[in-house]
Amino acid sequence: MEIHFIGRDHDVKIDVADEITVRAALLKAGIHPSTVLVSFEQTVLPHITVLRKTVQLDVTTVSSGG
């Protein structure tokens, strides 16, 4: 299955054979999980969410600091 992460700072597609968590998919895509929020159809997904089919996910970069 294909997972497509898309956002202002990211446009990455990965292929995986089996179900995978959002966190593991982010790592496979080279995106550090603590730097982003992932959403599907305007609903933020916990990083423990299991992905079971081809999907496009929106990625929002989270920034903080002073």
C-alpha cells in the first residue's frame, strides 16, 4: 500500500507491505514524528493509529521556541 504525506514542508510517498502505525510510517518517510501533526479529512490522528490501506495524509509542521 502507498502512504503519501503531504504538507507545506513535506511531499513524501512510501510503500509498505503490511499495516503500519502513523509513527512508523513517518520514520520510514524520514519525517521526525515529534515535529509534525498528521491529519486525515481534517481529523488529527494519534501517532499510534494503524494504517491499513493506501491513504494521503496531511502533515502540519509544529514549531515552537522563543
